[in-house]
Amino acid sequence: MQPYKKMLFIGAAVLLIAGLVGCASRDLIGVRKGSDRVFQVEASQVGGCQSKGEINVSVLAIVGFITRSPEAVEADLLQLARNGAIDAGGDTVVKGNSPEYGKRTFTIYKCKQ
């Protein structure tokens, strides 16, 4: 392969990967109606709440050799948990363990009557 074609190929690959990372954002994660009223709290704050179960969520955290920012990954994980809380009839989530980057467990609660 000629040097300029090789550089062109590498440049196109970098742009493609950067585009994929940009697409793996909150814009592609659906925001369910009412999810803006689902709160994230600490486990010590759900004493009087009814447990609705757990949800395991995951998002694209690494594309090729590019790692998404921890803030963006956590925001996407939280949005997925809020969406899941709506489906489960909950209004509160508590962040649980994270077995690996881009994955997290949340516990869902119904706190308001």
C-alpha cells in the first residue's frame, strides 16, 4: 500500500471510531417518560421504601482503543437504571456494585405512595 493511501486509511479509521464513540452517548439511550422523577439516593435513605428488585445495566464503555469518560458512562448507566425503575414501578434507585467498567447493578425502590 502506498504511504499516502495508508495514512488516508488510518485517518478514516480514526474518524470512524471517534464517530462511534460519539454515537455511544446519552442521545442513543431512550429517556422514558417519568424517568426524570426517579431519584438516585444512598442505601441508608431507603429504610421505609418498598423494594422492587434489582436491575443490571451496561453501556458501551470502550470502542476499539478509545475509552469513554467515566462521567459519560455513569450518566448512561444511571439513565438506564431510571428507565428500568419506571418499568418496575419504582421511583428511586440505589447504585450497587460495578463488576467491570460500563456495567453496574442498581436496586429499585418505591418510596413515594
